[in-house]
Amino acid sequence: MKKNILILLAFIGSASLMAQVTFTDRSDLLSNHPDNSEIGVDMNGDYLDDYTRVSENGISIDYQMAGETFNSVWIPMTIDFKPDWSAAAGDLDGNGYNDLVLGNVQKVSFLMANNDGTAYTLAIHPEYIFSQRSTMADIDNDGDLDTFVCHDVALSHPYRNDGSGNMTLDQTLIQTISAPGNYAAIWVDYDNDGDQDMYLTKCRSGAPPGDPYRDNAMYTNDGTGVFTENALDIGMRDNSQSWATVFEDFDNDGDFDAFIVNHDFKNKFMLNDGTGNYSDIIDSTNIDPNDLGAWENQAGDFNNDGFVDIFSELSKELYINNGDLTFTPQDLQFDEGAVGDFNNDGFLDVVNDGHLYLNDGNSNNYVKFILEGTDSNLNGIGARIEIMGSWGMQIREVRSGQGFSHMNSLAAHFGIGTSSTIDQVIVRWPSGNVDVIDNPNINEQHVIVEGSNPLAVTQFEIEGLRLFPNPASDVLNFSLKGLENKPVTIIDLNGKVIKNTSISSENDINVSSLDSGVYFVQLEIEKQVVSYKFLKQ
């Protein structure tokens, strides 16, 4: 069941529940170049979001400068297979500058930045693919980014990184169903077990209702890089003609919910029950389930009130989150684009089709985080960031490629309403490392380097709870009753997360897979994070 905190959270920072969002078109600040993509990430390593467009004749980059100005650079080169549908960004070779994967109706291409980010080389893969959504993720969790490109007419293409940015088509990287209609992949830890799962939104053109080629799919990671399709089991096997799915924690209860835009039947708002199982509640959200035909589907906290809003290509483009799982629709002068902070004022802006739509903002506060991985990939893609304060908790994930086509900022953005302090920030890296920052400044962008603020592993107990047997070999029991399904994290002596699991109906967890040694079990009880030391035999 959901935690009974929705009413309290609805008043986060005393912010207005229905604060309207307005934008000003400042396209006069940008260069005038043809565009075939919307890429809103930092391309020169200065931690500011830039606007990149790729066409058959070259690359246009509007580098963000101070004071709402841009340095516009045109890099002429022949792009034989320009990105028809999508592009994704991330540092594939670890040189400090972001590279691009381009989806095209014939080929997949990689644009690789040189060692100072001023020029690019193009690598075209020979195999045919009718690309839809392209993404980057560390699929095998070896510390570098791989890619996954959706194929409209056949089996999708995963590309394995050799660690130096050389990409090889490798179907063993993640084995998906050999079927067409793959429109949008998104990497998300939907079940809160500390690893990246992948949801595949499908829309097979011409397939009738009930055709399995229309079935959306969830590929659940078992923690060792083995993915199993289980969308039906968790309530996420939508058979509509789906176009794109967005996963965010819309009710701030610590798990990712989902909004799916469809072209027949109806749109769906899928509520996570906290265990990774979903149910459709769209009829109570004030989002029209029959407003069909959207391509794009994005999300972000556009009014900084502490709740994630929906930005989607529906008849109303922005749906303001009221904090109680209802939304207020609002018209915008645009209906899609890449989301980022293009004037560094802490409010989310949008770029699309050569236009820059700057968010006019309000008095609400914010915080932003940029990650630099060491054991994990350099961008920290796949990391989860949690912020705690008087409102409770908010979570974000760093993702490369979401929605249907555009590439959003890699900075994690949080609105906090009128709250003036943040108690704690927790960064959970793909490697298992955890960094904890207490009382970070608000209204700033923070750069967090992996391992710079490691989790302190000290024993803190609560009265009435003990673990037994200790030492343990296979099963670790909890003496306090009523803990079924409560999430548990197992941490080693260095503060690295070894395993995420949940307490079973028998009031225990299985520790048989752990190596011999000393560990800590960490869980939340009565709004306190407690940890207990145990010895694994």
C-alpha cells in the first residue's frame, strides 16, 4: 500500500498547488541553423546545458554562456545518416566530453567528441535498422556506457562498449523479444532493487488489438545483468498502440510511477504500489484518458513546487502536479522539445525546432546536481539521487534518452517550493557506491564526484529489533513483527551497496549469496534509518 503521506506532501514548502508556468520565446539568442534533433546537454564540460542540433551538413552547438547569452558554433561535416527520430548523449570513451548516438531509418551512427570537445568523428554501423528511441545506459554495469536503439521492424539493437568508445552490436548484452514495433526504451529502477531495468514501449503499425507485437515489455534486471520480461506480472503489459512512457515519482513516496501515451484505447497513469506492481488510476488524475495520438512524453518540475509535472504532446501540453495524484492541464505555445536549464536560473526550459522557450520562473527554490562517476560511468547515468527535507523525500534518476526522441539535460533538477533547507542528499551510483551530503546549499548547482562523500557505516539500532542468527549463513531473521515487504539495503564495511532486497512474509531476508564477511543491514523504521551489523559465515 502507498504511504499515507499524500495530504502532507501536497503542501510541500507551502507552495501553490496550481502555480501556472509561463515561457518566453528567446529564439533571438540562438544561431539560425537547420536542425534534425533536439539535444539539451552540456557539450563542452562547463556544467551548463547547451543546445545541439545535427543535420546532414554538420553540427550546430549553441554553448550556454553567462547572462542569457550563447556562443554559437557551426561544425561542418557530412552526416550521412542524420537523426530522423532520436538522439542520445553521454561520454562513451571517458574523455570528458559527451558523444552522441544517432537514430536513423537506415543506420545507427556514433558522433565521437575529440579530446577537447571541438571536433567530432562519425562512426556508422553497417547493419540496417529502422531506429526509433536511442538510449545510453551501462547495461552490463562495467563502468562504461553501452547503447540500446529501438528497431521498428525487427529485433532492437544493443551495442556493447569495449571501454574505449568502440561500439559493437551484441545481442547478448540484453536479450529482448525478437519482434517489431519497438518505439521507446527507458531505463529505470522501477522495483527499487538498486539496478537498472528497461521498459519497452511498443506500437506496431497495422497490428490489430490483441496482437502480441503491441505488448509493452518490462525487462527486469536480476542484479547480475540477466534481464527477464515480466510486464504482465507487474501490470505493465499495455496492448494499446503506445508511443512513449515516462517514469517519475509523481507522488513523492519513493518509487517510480508511469504515464503512457497511446494511439488507441486510452492513455494510462500507472501507480507503483511500492513493490514494483502497477495499477491504472488515470480516471482519477484529471488527465483525459481519451486524448489520444501523442508522440512525445516528458516530465519535470516546471514550477519548482516539489512535484513532477507532465509535459506531453496532448491537447493540453503541460499537466501541473497538484501533489495529490491529480493534475491541472495548461496550454503552452509548444508541445515538445528537449528539457534543460538553458539560462542557469534553476527553472526548466525547453528547446525545440530552433526555438528557446525560457521559463519565466517564480519565487520557489530549487537544487541541481551534476554527477561525475569514477567507478561508475563518467556521467553517472543510471544513478539515483534522493533529497530529504521537511517535505519528506524526492527522487530522480540520471537518464540518457527518455520520451520518444529528444535528449534532455543530464543534470538532476529538484524544486523544493518555499522550503529553505535540504537535510540530506543521497546519491546511489550504479557501482553500488553511496555518497551522502548533509545540508547542501539551495538555489545552486552541485557537482558530486563519486566517492567524495562516502556513506558512513555505523551501527544504529532501534529498541525492540534484533537480527538472528548472527553470524548467519543463509537466512537473517528480524525479531520485530510487521516488517513484511519493507525495503532493506545490505552495505559492506566500505559503504558500498551490495544488495537491495525486501523483508519476506516470513520476516527474514536471504543472505546466502553474500561472500563471508561483515555487513550492515539498513532499513527505515518510524522515519529513522537504522543499521545493524551482522557476520555472514
